[in-house]
Amino acid sequence: MHLDLPNAHPGHSAHFTDYRAAEIGQVSLSPDGPVEAGSHASFTLVFTAGRFGMDDTGSLRICTRQVSDVGRPQFTDPKAANYVSAEASNGAKLTLEFNPKLAMRPWSRTLTVTVARGFLSPGDTITVRLGDQRGGSPGLRMQTYCEAKFHFLVLADVFATCNWALLPVQPGVPVIPGPAVRPLAILPTRRAPGEGFALLLRADDRWGNPAPLPAGRHVLRASAPIAGLPESFDWPAGARAHRIEGLSAEAAEALVIHWNGTPSNPLRIEAGPLTPYWADLHGQSGETVGTGTIDALATYSRDLAGVDAICHQGNDFQITPEGWADFDRAFAAFDKPGRFVFLPGYEWSGNTALGGDRNVIFPDGGRIIRRSCHALVEDLSDHATDALDARQLHAALRAEGRPVLCIPHVGGRYANLHFAHDRMLERAVEVHSDWGTFDWLLHDAFDVGARVGIVANSDGHKGRQGASHPGASQFGSYGGLTCLLAENLSRAGIFEALRRRHHYATTNAARVHADARVTLATQAALHIDDPSLAGAPDAQTAQAMMGDILAGVADDTALFAAELMAGSPIERIQLFNRTELLEVIRPAAPLGQRLRVVWEGSEYRGRGRETVWTGEISVSGTSWGAVRPINKFNLDHKFAADATTLRFQGVTTGGFQAMEAPLLGLDGTLHIRTNLVTAEVPLRQLLAGEAVWEAGGLGRRMRAFLLPDAAPSVLRFERRVPLRRDADNALYLRANFEDGSVLWTSPIYLLR
């Protein structure tokens, strides 16, 4: 290839220059000891010019990772947080600027220090105070999640050519958890009588990082007899979690273990052909754009989050051939059937115009990575295996003739199902992750005739796959989980559950028992694959579980039956046929005086989807008790209430946030004054149903409603549902729980 440019050469470059990097200069950082996640700190970073000095208009770049939520540097208010200053030892004039997307991914958050007038000689220094506290600033707000070593990546352009050298020694500090504030006790969801299970205990700090507990005696109490459960135990020194194995029970509808008074999620003791296993099938480590090593990520998922299965989904355009081989090593090393499953995979990260993001998942190792491009991979030796759009990806994967699945999702790029959808490969869509909640992707799937299940994962970038707090940056939601109904805990078992769409999804890493089934009057053909692929049916049956496809349905109605059992009261259940809301089912309890006000939705589908909410919610003519936030994860946002007024800030990215308060009476008025909604409604009017105020965007609105004084956490129901003749029937439920979590069952497809 000939490039008609001066001094242009063929090839591909995706790295900072290493030209005489050892002679460019040196950098030091103090202090360099551990710092608490989310705390304020002050660092002094000193660059000492090497043999070339630094020319007039040369510069330093101090970069942090794209996903880091370390405070945004500011240069104008010495009393405010994140104040940064810089000075040159020889008096050269320096300027500072910050751009969150300047340097090469994943180090895109860039503080630039430019020699605006003058120059540096060899040995001269630039001193940058990150979180300069001399003028009263509390310091630089550190990132809210833990990292073995958080780096300030320093690049230097000493020749003023805009070609930055990566210095050979880079400064960094460990980021450690703060004090534990939120204990969690985690059990499986269902196990057979006498089958062994484990209890996982951990306590998170205020930013969702598992934290060590002080030495002391801990008490356990169970709601039903459990063999092997100690009455008390001593917390292991320095441990961030504790797992008690070898437990079993003979009978219990909703077994709960209390850890020092904190209840676990409920466990059903009941035999069944399939067992529920919890998975987070979407996250990535620091080898791509995430945090930490893949080994650290898998260890967190298994030992701290306590999930049964994961899949690593690194951006393909950042995975080198050597990196792919190392990932394959980690997939195999951590995969232990019966204990923890690590499915191989990667994220095909094509631009939305060419199909958008897909998770590619394999049941075995040693597979080919088919990248959407080599944008950040210099080695082009395997570029012939690239699939430059989603149609090429589907064709190449089919041509291999080996088992593989693709899951469209919404991340930085959203999946474009109208550009490409493959009925054989794509059997689920991801409706929730740290990025937000995306029911519209399921609706897109229905629009293109897809017959897919529903998954939720974290798409975690902060090293916390399986229990993924969003932190304080562009991520708006706590990560989700997928409950897979499988014959066993193995790669083959988990993959087959995905292939059959036998799964349901939750937000906020909620562990909920869910069951949804359909009964027909006459039998129909049960298909594992989409019937449009012309495969033979698997069986004839009049019953279907979530994810099943029945073809040749002659009935005009179907009996839909469901059960939910959660650790939180149920707020509402919505029963859908495709996008049609058939019914809203609420617990059979009279409305009380608990007020909930919700703000939800997003700007649009793409990267700028965050909707910022700010304003106040108040009542007149009455007052309320303690106001509690729902789904408020960013502690930087205001949430301040008195007896009648809440002043708040929030961000939603397709999901929702809310406030809840016990009213002292209903003879009053609710007032809403926010940047997007201004409204009022008599409180007694809410006894007739919720009030809704639309606010444009994508599902963006505010809602106000009353809750029962007490609601159940278990609900069973049956509904006779009319079946459509003009399109597929896709019956599923979407449930909201009072703690802010949401659940979807995979649709049951009934085809004529």
C-alpha cells in the first residue's frame, strides 16, 4: 500500500513511542503507600528531565485509566476537591488542562502539563501536586474501587513533537477497601434434600468493596435445621470473605441464615431436574480496558462475589495473540467443574453501524478470536481472521462448525439487531449491566423476529465481576446476574442452559428464586433451536418452562404460572406478551402510607445516555419520617432530607432511582421541582394508582405511588392468557422488588 503522505510508512502502530525512553526523564510519587478507596489524598509527582531537557511547548501527560472514577482535576479553586497545581524548578511557565478522552485507550483520562513559556534543562523538574491541600482542598478523591496498584501513567513529549514517550518506571499506589459497613450472607437459590451447599459471608465498604472484618466471634442462626452449620465462628484474620462449606438440609421452603442478625437470601430445599447456578458472563480485566489481572478478576468472582460461573469479555481490538493465549490459560486454570466455571470468550466490539457489541462465548478453549478490528493490536499476523461487521462474524462462526453463542448487549457501543441477527448463534440479549437497564434491546429483538432469552451481567470494568458496584463515573447501575437452570455446574452444563434459554436475570446482583411455566390444553412441538432453522422438534409436550419454544400451538389461551421468592418484598410484577403489558400484579395487601417517588430512563441509546436529575421533592399539609434512597450508588450525589423536603442529585442510564418515606398522613400534596419534571399531586389521589410524568428521552419519567405498610417477599400466581395469532407469543414477567432490584424471566415462545 502506498500512502501519499510525507515520511509515511506502511504498517500499524498502537503504542507510545519508546525512542530513547530511558533518557527522557524520571518520575517519582510521594506518598506511595496504600490509600483508601473513595478517600481524599494528596500526591506529589515530580518529573526530572533527562539528557534532552524539555523544549518550549513540550509537555507531560499524567493519565489514568478510562474507567477510573478518580476525581476530575480542577485548577481554579484551591479550596475545592481535586485541586491540582504545577510548578517548574527553573520558573518556566506551565499550563494545565484535563481531557477525559485524550490519550490512547485504556489510559484516556489525561492531565496535560505544558511548558507554555521557557524550557527545561537536564535535571530541571516539574512538580505536580495532585490534590494540593495547601490552599484548603480536601485533596484528590481517589477511585472508589480497590486495585493492587493504581497507576498515574506518565508520558513525556520533551521534543515538542506531540509524540509522547512512555517512561520506563511508572508510579502507583495500592487502593484498599475502607471500613466494612454492609454485611451480606449469600446462599444458593435451590438445592435438593441432602445435597451439599455453602454459605458465603462478606461485608462491603461504602463503595461496595469487600473489606476485612476485625477479629471477633460471629453468630449464625438458621430458620430450619442445617447439618454442618456452626452456631458461631471466629472471623479469619485479614479475610475479606468467609465460606462455610459442607452444609445440607432435608426440607425448607425458604431457608434463611442470619449472620449476626443479617438475613441471607432464601434457599429452597427441593429436588428438581435442573439446578439454578448464578453467573456473571460479562466483565473484563486490566489486560484490556478493565482493572487488575484476569487471575485477580476470577478470584474475586469466585471467592468474594460467590458466583458459580463467569465469562471474560475483553474488547477484541485490544487482545493480542499472546494475550488471547494467556486468557485461554486462565480460563482453564480457574475452571473447576462442580465448584466454579470459567467459560472462554471475548467481546466482538464492532461499531454500532456494523452491528455493535456482541459477547462471544465458547464451551471450550483453543478457539479462534475473530476481532472486529486490530485498532490497538500491532501484530497483524492474524488479521485474516478478522470479522469486520456482525454479518461476517456470524458467517465465520457458523463456518467453523463448532459450538458458540453470541449475546448482543449495550455497552460503549450498543448492539444493532436491525443490521444483523443470527437465529442459531444469538439466543439471548443482555438487558442490564453496570451501564444501565435496556428493555428496548429485548423489544428490538422482538422487532427482528428473534426468539431470545434474557440475561443480565455486570460488564464490570472495575475488577468486581459478580458483585459490581458502579462507582462514581459513567456507569449508572449495580451489575446484574444471570441464573442458569442447568443439569450440572460445568462448561457443558452452563453452555447448554444458555443454548436452551433456560435462565432468568436480575439487577443489583440479587439472588431470587423464580419459576415461570406455561400449560396448554393440547400438545405442541418443543424446539431447542429456533424452528425457522428447520430442525426437528425435541419432543411433543403441553408444558413449557422459561426459554422454551413450542411450535404448532393450536390453543387460543395458555395458563401462565409463576413463583417468586426473594430476600426483599415484592413491589410489582408485570406480565408481558412481547411488548404488550397484559397485567400489573401487586401483592394482595392494602396500600399504606409509604410514599415512593421514582426517576428513571435515559437520554438515548448511545454513550451519552446518562440522564442527570437534580431538584427537590417535598410534601405540604403533612410530613414524613426517615427518607431512604433506592439505587443510590454514587455517594458524591446529594441526598439531604428534612421532615418535608428532599434535595437530591441523581443519574439514571435506563434504570431507576427512588426515594421512599413513611408519610404521617395523606391529607397533603406532593410537590416535585426538578430540572426535568415540575408537578404536584394530592397524596390521597395516589390511593387510586400511581401518578406518572413523562420527561422525553428514552423511557425518561418520574412516578409517584404508595406502597403497602408491609408486603410479602413470596408470591405465586396463575393467569389464563389469550394468545395472539398475528405474531409470536412471548410470555414473560418483569418483577420489581422494594430494595430496587428487578428480575426478568426468559420468554416462553408459543408459535402457531
